[in-house]
Amino acid sequence: MKTYLPKVNLDQRKWHVIDANGAVLGRLAAQVANVLRGKNKPIYTPHLDAGDFVVVINAEKVLLTGKKETQKKFMTYSGWRSGEKFRSVEQVRARQPERLITHAVRGMVPKNRLGRVLMTKLKVYRGDQHPHAAQQPQPLAPAK
């Protein structure tokens, strides 16, 4: 008995568009990470990239539950002594709302070369316009 290893054909990749308007951040990120990895396909293999492209629109309208809007902090580090900067979710949302979704999805993909390749297939935009109309993305309902 031999283990079946699927051939991952790059032409079989689809494009999906998800509207983040009113979606809860964690549930949305989990759904996006599963589509990026290909866990929604029968040919899923843990060490191969069999996932699809995902375009997320309306990133600034994503919801967080509880008091995370004011209490959750994002930390960046410049590499210098005392170079840490802490920003709340509302500060990040005001400047770069795309980072909220990107940061959440990055935490849900593998922390290796495969994860870095998967993150290149994620496109996040504020507003409802995106430049990927030529790829004819199919709408995907966000998780409730």
C-alpha cells in the first residue's frame, strides 16, 4: 500500500473574495487561513500548498468582541534598546486596518517556509474596491 500524494496543479487555484463588513476578526481569520492552506479541498496535504487565493475587502469594518478595541495591544520592535511601540486596536484600525486581518491570519498559518508562501496569497484591502477583478474571484460568505 502506497501513500497517495496529490499533484498540486497551479492552474487549479481559485480566487475568493470575502467581505469583512460585520465579521468577527478571529472567525474570519480562521476561515481565511483554512482556504489559504486548502483545508476545504479533498486534496489537502499538510506539507503542500494546495490552497486558493483570498481577497478580503472592507478591512476597516471588521468587528472585535468584548473590550479588545481598547485593551488589546499590538507590539512592534525596531531592534534598538527601548524600541518597543505598543498600539491599541483602534490606533491600528485608524492607520492600517489591513494589518488587523493580516496579523490574525499570520498567527493561524504554519510558522515556516510554507506559511510565508501562504501569506503571499492573501490580499487585504480597505474599502470595497480591489484590483483583482480580472481573476474573477468568487464570493465567499464570512463565518458568523
